[in-house]
Amino acid sequence: MLKFLTGLIVLGVVVFAGINIAGNFALAKVLEGVLGVEVDVRKVQLGLFTQQASVYGLKIHNPEGFSEETLASVPEISVQYDLSGLLKGTIHLTEIRLNFDEITVERNAAGKFNLTELDAMKKPPKKASGEAPPAEGLPQPEKKPGKAPAIDVVIDEVRLSLGRARYVDTGKEDPTVREFSLEIQDEILKDVTDPQALVQQVVVKTMQRVGMNALMPDMGQFSAAFKGEAAGKINAFAEKMRSSISSKVTS
């Protein structure tokens, strides 16, 4: 029994050491599968006894057809996880602190936005009991036959911070670049069971802030990138702003 327990502990240490060494490559591949773009991860550090993990130097590249190299950079991600969940076939993360240092929103010559070209924005998120609804204006999930994933993901709480934004418009004759603060600090998202839905939340929040701060002259083109209720809300916001400006001019 003692030999068995010793062997089990040694095996656990070896596995965790392997994750710390090769975890950056593995995580990058998982994120690439969700986003559909190249992802770089400098380092993954996993604690065996603390049930804490840190991800350093995450860089998300732009989709094809866009001139900017980087779509987003995240200097550090802090994760609290429940190790016992893995024994039940579930990746249970009790908390993620996700702090985007900078996000680049680029509109290319074809009038497309880089964020809406991510794979996570083109696929309907899965729906789970008790999960927060998907981001507004996105396609609703369709029932399709298929094999369920082997491991489920459950995230109790996400603390989301969005720092700076760059809006790059290469669709104009004279390309423009604007920079401003997104001003989202520790916004809490509860009971996330789909990483794809989390990506959609980040994209929509970013695009809404960019639309309000940088795209008023191009609001029509900006709204065309969205469908349904989200586009309607953006158009309503633009109309309200125009009416407010008009009333002040005539008064």
C-alpha cells in the first residue's frame, strides 16, 4: 500500500511538472480551436497543492485578411480550480481573473471586423441549465446531432477587465487609428459553462464600447457587423444621440 501511494504521488508530481513544462503549448492549441486563430502562450504555472494556476504572456493573433499582427494581449490570467472535478470528467474552475491589457478592433477593406471573424463568433454556444444567457444579438443554438464533449467546463465566476482599445480602419483611403480606454474593471460573469460564450461576451462588450467611443461617424457600417437585437440597440443609441444633438442645435 505504501509503495502504491508513493508511486501515485510521484506520478502526480510528474504529471503536474509535465503540464508546467508543456502547458503553454497545450493551452495555445485549445484556444486556437475555440478562436480559429494563432495563439501564443509564454508560460503556464500550475500548483499541485494550492489548486491555483497562472497563465503568462497570452497573445491572440489576428484572423487572415487583417493587417495588424495582434488582436489582443493578456499579460496574466489567474485561475482557481477544483482538482476533484477532473475525477468526475469536468474541468471545474471556481474563479478566473481575466485582464485584457489591449484589444485591437480592425476593420479591413472588405468592411469586416476582426473580432466578428473569430470562429467563436460564428458558432452558436451550447446551452446549459443555470447558465447566463449568451451575448445579445448572437445566433441562438441549434439542435444538431453530434457527440458530446468528453470533458465539460464549468466556471463559477469570471472577473473580466478590459483595458485599452485600438480601433484601426484600413478600409478607408487614409487609414485611421484611434486609441481609448474601455473602462471595464472586474465585471463579474457567473456560471459560465461554455468558453465560446465567454469569448462572445468579451467581443460584444468590446465592440459596444468601441462603437460608442470611436465609430459614431461610421455607425451604419458598425451596426451591419451585428445581427438582431444588438444591432437594433446600437442603431437606437445612434438615433438618440443624433436627436439629442439636433434638439440642442435648434433650441
